[in-house]
Amino acid sequence: MKTDSSLAQSSFVHIPSTVSEKAATILRTLIDPKLLPPVPEPDDVNSWAAVQQAMESYTVEQQKPLIDILQPAVSEMFVGGVPVLEVKPKDWQGSHKLLVYIHGGAYTLLSAKSSLANAALMAAATGLKIISIDYTLAPHAKWQQVTNSGDSLLN
């Protein structure tokens, strides 16, 4: 998957003159989905694995500056047999409250690690410990297996 800056040479979205220069800069970095490789067939596990790995590498790299700023405490663990990241904000004050975060990616992309910046932002904004679920992605697991992961967290 090609995800370097050459894909974002000129913005494919209209950038209104009413947005800040900072927002305009962010909009210019967006990648035109038409330039991305086609989505693999549902049963092509090897092609999906390659797409998932490329997206994972790209997003982990992209979030490093924000993680460096926020400096969350991150621990890998299992809850109910499901891998999770425990994310605490810098200078966390112990609390029994927590927020459970299920990352986006349409159940086919990303992971708790590649969406760590989102969990770290939530932790910093709320002061809460975040449990970020690292569910198995399709097509490596079917819908029912993925959604059952949440059930084991609650039991």
C-alpha cells in the first residue's frame, strides 16, 4: 500500500477559505481514496494481511509525534482472554472509573496500537484510564467472533 506524501500532492477535497491555515494544512494531507489500492476480495486472507500490515505501519508512524507530546502510560494485557491496551494519561490520578475504547476501522483495519493516539487523547481529555480493545480483524475472524470478544470483556 502506497501511503507516502506523493499520494497527497494536491488536495482532492475543497478547502474553504474560512478554515484556519492549520486546518487547511491537515486537509491537504488527506489521501484521495481513488489512489489507494483496491480492497481485496473477502476471502483473500493473504492480501488482507498485507493491506492491514501496511496500514498498521503507516498509522503507528503517523501518531508518534502526538504520543510523544501526550506521554501516556501504556500497558499490554488480556482482559477476558482478549488483548487490550491499558492507556493512562500522564500524571494519572488513580480512579476506579475507566473508559472502554473500541477503535474504528470497520472491523477490517487498525488495532489498539495503531489507534493509540485516539485512546491517549481520550485519556488526556478525561483523566480516565482507557481500555482499548484489540479485537481480531476480518477476514481472520468472522463477525460473530469479533463481536463476541466484547462479551468476554463484560463477563
